Amino acid sequence: MKARPKGEEDLQSFPSGHTSFAFTNAGVLYQEFKDSSPYLAYSGYALATATGGLRIANNSHWFSDVIVSAGIGILVTELVYLFDPIIKWNPFKKVKGINLYPKIDKNHYGVYFKKTF
């Protein structure tokens, strides 16, 4: 944690939440539209870059905050899309009446199994 360029005492400069959120959304936009509409797919990255640049121009973040945040946003999106087929995998897909549901909350992890007769 480090102070913002404005000299404020709050140690909330690293990472830039606005930038990481913008690049996460840009990554989703790219993944969803890369085959059907390239202009739309890449437009998110242009807007996310503008978001990061404006965070620096407004003295809200350092350049390093914005670069790392962009990397975090892109990396998270790529990982989600990489593991998406695994998450949707269901060994009982072809068997009627059987479902598996993952259960994840604050203190518990598990799987619900459902069989209808």
C-alpha cells in the first residue's frame, strides 16, 4: 500500500480499482465479441486505457498502479475464460434426472447432487 500522488494520507493507491474493473470488463467484451464484431471487441480496451490514463492525469494513481491493475484485470478475465469449460463440465449431462451443483460460501465448499425419479 502506498499513498496517492495527491499527497493524501490514505494508503489506497495500489492497485487502481477503477482500472482493474475497466480492463476486466474490456476483457469480457473482447472474449464475447472477438469473432462477431472486432470493433466492439477492441473498443473496451480503448475505453479502459482512457480510464487508466485519466486516473493518472487526475493524480489519483501512479503509473505503476494503473499498469499492474490493467494486468490484474486482463489476467483474471483470461483465467475465467480458460477455466469456463471445466466449470461447466457435468459428467451426468447425458443422463436425465441427475444434476450436480457446486456450493461455495464463506465457510463451506461442497457439491449438491440431485436425482429426480
